[in-house]
Amino acid sequence: MTMVDRVPGAPDAEVATNHVHRARRLGIDTGQEPVVYLHRDSIVCRSEGFGSEIRLWVRRGDRAILATLNVITGSLLAPDEAGFSEAAWSLLAPRADDTVEFAHPLPLDSLSHVRAKIYGRRMDGAAINAVVTDIAAGRYSDIHLSSFLTACAGDRLDRQELVDLTRAMVTVGDQLRWTHPRVFDKHSAGGLPGNRTTMIVVPIAAALGLVMPKTSSRAITSPAGTADAMETLAPVALDRDALQRVVDREGGCIVWGGAANLSPADDVMIRVERPLDLDSPGQLVASVLSKKVAVGATHVLIDVPVGPTAKLRTLAEAEAVSDALRDVGGALGLEVLPVITDGTQPVGRRVGPALEARDVLAVLRGEPDAPQDLRERALLLAGYLLELAGAAPAGAGQALARSALDDGRAWRKFQAICAAQGGMREPPVARFTRPVEGTAPGRVSAIDNRRLARVAKLAGAPGDPAAGLELHVRVGESVAPGQPLFTVHAQASGALDYALAYAARAGDIVRIEPLR
Amino acid sequence: MTMVDRVPGAPDAEVATNHVHRARRLGIDTGQEPVVYLHRDSIVCRSEGFGSEIRLWVRRGDRAILATLNVITGSLLAPDEAGFSEAAWSLLAPRADDTVEFAHPLPLDSLSHVRAKIYGRRMDGAAINAVVTDIAAGRYSDIHLSSFLTACAGDRLDRQELVDLTRAMVTVGDQLRWTHPRVFDKHSAGGLPGNRTTMIVVPIAAALGLVMPKTSSRAITSPAGTADAMETLAPVALDRDALQRVVDREGGCIVWGGAANLSPADDVMIRVERPLDLDSPGQLVASVLSKKVAVGATHVLIDVPVGPTAKLRTLAEAEAVSDALRDVGGALGLEVLPVITDGTQPVGRRVGPALEARDVLAVLRGEPDAPQDLRERALLLAGYLLELAGAAPAGAGQALARSALDDGRAWRKFQAICAAQGGMREPPVARFTRPVEGTAPGRVSAIDNRRLARVAKLAGAPGDPAAGLELHVRVGESVAPGQPLFTVHAQASGALDYALAYAARAGDIVRIEPLR
């Protein structure tokens, strides 16, 4: 989280009130938005004219946060008390009865740039910097963030705006520095349930001598991000120093990027992208590349899956995003290699954090029932990466990757990475499972990635790591009536019911054509 | 407020949980967004897998509301209790210890239309209807509303989309029916502080026999809406029946539109337009005309002020909006007469609800120091309206209006309307006032409407009805050093300081050019 202002105090609070309140933890979980509660008869509310739905600075010693005000009209608080939501409490970290002070924030001048963008004007570097600085400092409310993301979505950022946005997102966070001249990274442009190749590519690459400090995000609109899946096997919330130690020892890591303060504005924007279910190409380019520049990468392989229900639906879209990634990366000193891949159906058999981790383990351990599509996809990407690194001549990368996977080097490296990150563990298993069956005989003609992902999310993924689903069929296979098409996994019976009800209502998530 | 579902129960909640909780009013004012609080160990949270930041249906008897969930981790609630924010409590209206039930809402399918719009596709009538229906039913969170408004802003709606949006906004609310064949209305496209002509035009028109059921909005981005100013003189929150009675008796009324459930989606959208400070031309057309159609008007005069710091900055913009108003109105059976007016400086001398009401009273009473610009502007508009109605031949409207104002008929009608609305009262006076003085001699060359409005808002308007400012100079006048340019009025000393600090920082709100 990046709501804490780095500079001690609240430099952009113009009028300090100096009215002191006693801090009380109210035990209210308001999600990521910090909320502070004050009685309507408090000195602050009376003398400052605060109303509801406004934001204000709260300061304790040299720490200050921007929080949303809720006014208490009942007896929950005394007039000299200040209540804190869980997010606000953990950001400001007071002890009970510590005193806190309040101040008005300055008007948010950078919103004028957002309005100009809405009205079709372009933003220059200074405007973008001002917006991103305010976002990273937590000054944008959800309403402001939603408007900024919407105004930039749908190809409304030109190439230079994208470069400026990406650079601004790097600048407002920390950056990792490496002594190695070449540092590798990979990313998937997403939209494909179960596409967990990172957890296979990194150990292959690291086993073959590449330096690969991989930071991943949690799910934005998908049922699981790589960080969510990896977390079911080992700790991922490593800070910068811990990350550096793991990479120094093992050559690679697979951690959550959020704890390292790399591109913190991206982490803030994610909290709005999720409810909007919006992850536009421009935002994708800025989000991906800002993390890569911040992590200190010099060479980046990007998996760009294309399919009618993947994030990128047509080859033309995928090529446009690839070009943008290459151009914007180049402008920022990154060599980017986009690899357009098949995105017509989910990868592997399982969807959801723990379930996807099981697919990865099966591939790394060389188990006979390991999903071949996940294995082959990981080898394809690892091959390109090895060629990009010069570790294998053109055309020989895949064979080299295959040897490191088949002879157990990748699996040993994965275990070593897990141990270095804090210790390997078993992924959790869901309490409830129920199959969804086909009703008529036929052949599977298509699988709807988006609706399948929604079923997994309604079942509880990624919040419940054990939740998700297992696919039992693939495109082209024949099915009989009553044959299970997929099994839903959930930790709560209500979530299971909800996912199944949606699956029944949505219809044709697995499309079956009659046999002729 | 329109969060209450009209159909008893929650028809779009697919999975009822039937877990009963006791209702508790927590006395937390969360603004307009209804919030429900449940303990993390409650049956609902445990068995349904609810997390924070989700929305759910809460039902009591035949009433149901959609509320945002905050999870209680402390001892504020027992596991079988359900806490309510003030907004949620007043919408659901339980008694203490009433039992309530919870259910998951269906996924918000209409968001796919918003996403399509973001990506540049147009919305057909069915898509727009689905979005507006969900908005009026309170199914859109602030994040969703912000995205929809941003996606539609900046001329991204074509003429047919605007017609469909306006019609949908009418359809989801109530509509007034009149036996009179011709029903008149007026509106100002806004952006001009102090432009309170409605409160003068309505009594003139009604005194001369026109039927004019005027509903006004509260301020969106300005320091006062007509409803805010009128409310300092008489009750304005009249329901449909009361409105009808006032108009039957006096021929006209000046009430707040929100209580009559006319175009309720518009009222929901306003809560996001305000923090975004965004009020785009397309949204303006749909907002204005949906209210006019819903109120049963047949002829509408629209004041379109133009000036460098008014909402519409150029004549071209004003003409584009005028064309859109005429076209969209015509498609919906309304005769619309846009009148482009001077919007280069504030109207009248005072800005803020009670202060603007005082300017209006001075004009109606014919006081010698009444602001002439407000008086002349109201007469111009009343004249056009009387000509539109056929009450005066072309070119003779203003003279007719002037006679009704000068001989006291308009003032008597205004008092009668106030009495019919519930009784006339004195507007409040602010506790704190402080002048802002000029520093150098010169001539006033410009007044910045936007910054001036911001000073009034920072002083507390429109939340504090007495807050705002009084202007002491007009464009073209000479000023001496130390001469007061404007006086800030506030109810709280903190708000006064804040407004003055902004005025000092913003500089040149009243621009003074050296005398030559």
C-alpha cells in the first residue's frame, strides 16, 4: 500500500487545525480505502465545517495519511475521539489513545488534466507526472481513479502519452539495481485462465544461469494471478532486500511485486480496475512495462495470447499491443520480445490459485498426468527467452529448456527458490466440490474463457486460494450426457451455490455440438 | 433517493440466504452510499464467503436495498447482528431488532455496455436502457458511475444515443401529467455564479397566467443550485402530490426535483459528477431534458450563458449545445427555445444559497440597490418565454414582463408560491465574514467565475446555506488599493480560513489592470 506519504507530515495540507483527538481502532474493514470516523460534535467537524464524503489528512507524529471521513451521529465515539477503519489503522499504526491531528487536503489540481483528457486533449509529460504522483500518494478517491482509467482506456493514449505514463509510474516508486549487465523478465498479457507458465519458465531459466528477478501481480480481473498461485506454495510478500537476497542466491525468484514498492501507482489503480473489470491495452502496456523497468530488467519476453474470449481477441489487436510494448519499451531502454500465442482455451486443467499451483507442480515433477499444454507452452516461452539471452542459438532454445525440465534441474531450482523465499508448503484443498455435467452427447466445439473465469471468481477465487474449478474436457473431445465437464471448488457452500447458479444461467460455457 | 427497489423484494438477487440478522442502527453517516456492517463470524460471512468491498441485497419484509458491505473484525457487532449506516437505515427503515435477510446480487450485466462504449462502440437503445435502469435502481457503485459518465463525456454520445439516454432517464422515473395543453419550463445551462433568474421568471410567468411547474436541482459543481437558494426562503422538498397542489393553486412552483422521483437516475449520477467536477454537454442535455419531459413540459426556454470561464466557453460550443437541446427535445416532443446569453461575469452581487436568495428578494421587491444585471437578465428570459407562450407578440414580451415585475404582481405571486409550498421564511446569515482587498489601483478587466465559485464552495456553500461571498466590483470599474473586491461569508472559522487561503494562492480572481 502506498497511502502513506513519504515525506513526514502532510506537505499538501494547507490549513492545519491542530485539534487533537484520541485514536480508537473500531475494527471495521472498509477494504483498501482508509476511513476515519469523527463525531459530528467533534471540534474538527464543528469548527472546520467538515461534511460527509470528504477526505482529510490525519497525522500522528511524522506519519500522515489521506482518509475518507464518515461522520458519527450516534454514541459510537466521543467528540474527542477519532475512530479508524482497519486500513487506516494499519497505515497510520497508532497505539490506542495516541493523539492524532487533522488537516484539510489541498484541492486536487491534477484533476484538471484528467478533465482535459476526457475532453479529448492530450496530456504532456508534466500533466501525466502530476496525475501519477497524486495517485501514488493516495490522493485520488475511487471515483477519480475510475474516471482517469476510463479516460485513458480504449486507445485514447498516443505513443508518447504511454511512454510518459510508464516513466511516471516508474519514477514515483522504487527501482531495483543489479550488477549483472543483463537481467531477464517475462510477462503474460493475460486473459487466459490457468496460464501459469511463469512458475515453470523462471526455474528453467535460473537453472540455466539467467538472472530473473520475477515480480508478479495478484489477479486483476482473473480468478488467480501468478502471485496468488505461487503464494499457495511459498511466501511471496518479500520486501526489496529479501527479494535481492533470493535472486543473489538462486538467480531467480517468483514474488509479489506489491511489497517491493515497484510502480506503486499501478497497485493503487488495480483496486478500481477490478470492480470495473477493465484492463485496457494502454493501461496494460504502462502497467507491465513500469514494473519491468522498476525491477531493473533489460530484456523482457511477453506472452500475448489471442483468442475470441481472451483479453486480446484478434491477431490485429495482439499485434497492436505487441508494437506498443516494443516501442514504449524501447523508448525506456528495454528490449521487448512479444510472442503471440494461442489463447483459444484455458491452459492446464485447473483454474484458481491452489488448483493452478497443482498443475505447475505436476509439470515440474514430470508427473504422467501433467497438463501437456501448460508444459509445451512453458517450454516454447522458455526457449524464446534462452535464445533472447544468447544461451541457445536461434531454433535451439526449446530443446535446451526441455532438457532442464526433463532432467529435474528446473524442479530442484523451483524448490530452492521456494526455500529461499521462506519455505515450501502444500497448497490448500477446497471444502466443497461439485461437478457440472453435460446434458447431450456431442463434441466440445468451444470453451468460453471469460465465463469460465467468472464461475471460478464466483466460487471464491482468488480471495479463497482453494476455490476455482477443474476442467475435464478440451476442445475437440467427445462427451456423453452426464459426463462431468468441469468441477467447481469452493470454501463456502454459499459461494458454491452462487457459482453453480451462474453457470446454469450463463449456459454454454463449454459449447457442445451434436455429433454428425 | 432511489436505492429502494420498486418491486417488492429483490428480484435480481439470485441466491437468497435466508440467514436472519437483527438490525442495529450504528449512527455512521457514510454519505449517500448505503453501507451494511456484518461481523466476520456472522453466518452470512462464513457460509456465503462474503469479503469486504462487495455489495449485497438486504431485505426487510417487502423492502430491499443494495448496500456495500463493511466487515466488522472487532466487538462492534455480535455475529447475529447487522449494522446499518444512516443512509441504509433510512432507506430500509427497520425498527431496532427487526430481522433482515441477505442475498447476493446478480452480476451487473449492463457493465458490458459501458465497456463497449469505453472501447468506442455506440450504445443502442436497449443497452442504454439497461444501464440507466441499473443506475436508477442503485446497482452501480460510485466506481461504475464514474466510469459510465467519463465514457459518455467529451462528445462521445451521438444524437441518437443522447435521445435514447434522455428517454431512458424519463422512463425509469415517474412522470407528471397535466390537463393544460401547454406547460412551460425554463432552465439555465449553468456555470454562472449567482444566476438565479428562475426565482424571478416563474412568478412573472405565473402572474401572467402561464402554467409553470418548475423543478430545480441542487448544486452539482456550483456553490448553489436554484433549489438550494429557494430552500432558504421556503420548503422545496415537495412530493408529487404537494407539487401538483401548489401548481393547481398558484400556476407555478419552484421546488427541488429530487423528491418527486422525476428522472431519478439523474439524481444518482449527480453524486459522482460533484467530486469529478464534471458536467459534460451530453450529460447536460440528457439531464436537463429528462427532467423537462418527466415534469410534463411542452415548451422549454433554456438560458445558455457563454463566457471564457462559464460552463460553455465559446459561441461555437453554446450553439452546439443549443442544437443538441433543440434536436433531442424535438425527438421527445418538446419545443425547446435556447437563448444564448452573456456569461462573462457572475450575475447579481452575491454567491451562495442564502446570499443569492437576498439578491432575488431585492429584485422582486423593487429595492433601489437591487442588482440590475440580475433584474434585466430575468426580464429578457421572461420576455422570450411570454412570446413563446403567445402571451405577447414578438418583441413585446420584455415590456409585459417588466410591467408585472414593476407593479408588484410578481412579488405577490412569489409570496403566494412560498406560502403554498409550506410558508415563507428569512434566509440565514453567516457567522463569519471577511473582505478580500485589492492591492494596487486599476480597473477590473475580468472576473474568473470558476475560481470565484471555488472560493464560495471552500467557504462552505452549498452545504452551509449562509456561506458564500459578496462581490463588490464589476468588470470595468476602477478600484483603489485596500478597496474590498469581495467578502467571504462562512459558518465555520476553519472554512473561512480555507477559502481565504485558496483565494490568496489562486491569485487574480478579480483581475485588475493598471490605469493608463
